[in-house]
Amino acid sequence: MQIVLLILKIVGILLLALLTLLVLLLLTVLFVPVRYRVSGYHWPDRGTALHGRVSWFLSLIRVEFGYEKEGYFRLKLLGITCKRRTPKPEASKPKLPEQELPGQDSSRQEASKQGLPETGLPKKEQETGGPADRPASGNKVSSVPADAGRTDAGIANAAKSAEKVPSWRKKCLQWKENIKDGLRGLQEKREKVGCLIDFLRLPEVREAIKLFLRQIKGLLKHIGPRKVYLKGRFGFDDPSLTGQITGILSLLPLAYREGISVTPDFEEACLEGEFSVRGCIRVASLLALALKIWFDDNFRKAYQKWKEM
């Protein structure tokens, strides 16, 4: 009895340890953020480059990608590269020497000695004109004229084409049916559009749309970069166009963020600079936004109305 209790105690401890491990793993996936960083530059003397990195759980899992003269992709687990992908240059295939048939080389040498063209045929066939000039034995020339039977075939084809050509009455009836089908399809589309407009006018649908837009705004704010660095210079051939673009950029709130410096150049056309963005994403935050939409009463009512349509 004591042995059975000891075994049950060990099994219970193992199950508790396994359950604790699963809970810790779930909490790690939900609350440990996925960090990303993207940087790049474009300078006339240095060229163009783009580098990106996505890491999770103290860089135990890391993905690196980018472009600098050529693209690359690397997947690292615990600092060990598991997968690497870089474009390989296409190897040029070696040209194979032309294979000659046995006896062809000797015939070419003889032809070059006698001044004959190199045809690859034996000497006798070159003198006689080849086997194509010999009369084939057993082949009889047909004396039947080629135009025989053409009159009957032409009459039959004309009769078939006359049967296929519809009359004007049939064409008019076909056009009438096509117009009716088109009007019927337009009526169905109009009814569907009317039902959709009535659906959007429902108060619960409006509240659900407002909630959805608020959650989308929160999602963009969450996944957006926390740190932004941008330094550059731009300009166009037309100074007035450069001034218009500068005025449009000055209306954006992002232009006044710390770490952003963009200088317009009214003297020459140019586009150069460098940037760097950093941010993080938590699965728990995304799940909370989705659950808030799903358990909303207005959203559930709107979803039920949509299913009934």
C-alpha cells in the first residue's frame, strides 16, 4: 500500500511540474514581447542598404533579413544559424563539343580535298545527288486530278454554313433575352445594396463599427515603433514642388517627433538619408483587443443580423 501511495505521489508531482511548465510557457508566449528593428540608408557615395531583425525571449529566437548588394535571410536558435538563404550566382554551363558521326570526319576531309561542299554524305551520294534524287521503286503516280470531288464538298459546306447562320428573328429574340437577364441582374444587385445600406443604418451596427475603429487605432498604436530616427534631405527640379511637399509634411504629427530631421533642398534634385525604427509587440495585447470586440454586445448583435441576411 505504501508503494502504491509513493508511486501516486511521484506521478502527481510530475503532473504538477508539467502543468506548471505549460503555464509558464503560455505566460511567456503571451507577455514576452516580440522586438523588431529595421534600419537602412541611401547615400550617393555608399549606395542603398536595408537591414531588419525580429527577436523573441532575449534573442533566443532571432530572424535577420535585409539587402546590401544582395538579399539575405537568417534564422537563429540559441545563437546557432539554422537556416540561411542568400542568392547564388547562376553558373554558366560549359559548352559541349559537337559530336560527329563515324565516317563524317573522313567525308569532310575528302570533300575539302576535291573542293566539294561539306555535306556529311558519302562521296557517291554527293556525285549522284543523294538518295532523294533516285526514283523510288514501287511508287505509282496517281493520275486522279486534285480538283475531283471538290464541287460536292463545297456544296455540303455551304449547306452546313447556311444551317448555322441564324435568322434575324432568332437574333432579336436572343438580344431580348440578354437584355432581360441583364435587367434582372441589376435588380438583384440593387436589392443587395439596399439590404446592405439598411444593415449599416442599424444602431447596433454603428456602435460595432465605432468600437472596431477604436480597436484598430489601438492596434496601430501598439505595433507602431517606439523609437524613430530619420535624417535626410530631399529636393526636386521644380522648387515650387519642393515647397509644396514640405508644406504637406509639416501638417503630419510625425514630422515633429523627436529624432526626425528632414531638410528640403530648393537648389538641386536629391533624395538621400538614413532611418531606424524600433518597437515591440505583445501577443497578450493583441488578444485583449480581439476579445474586447468579440464579447461586445453590439458586435454580437450585428454579427447575428449579418448571418440572417
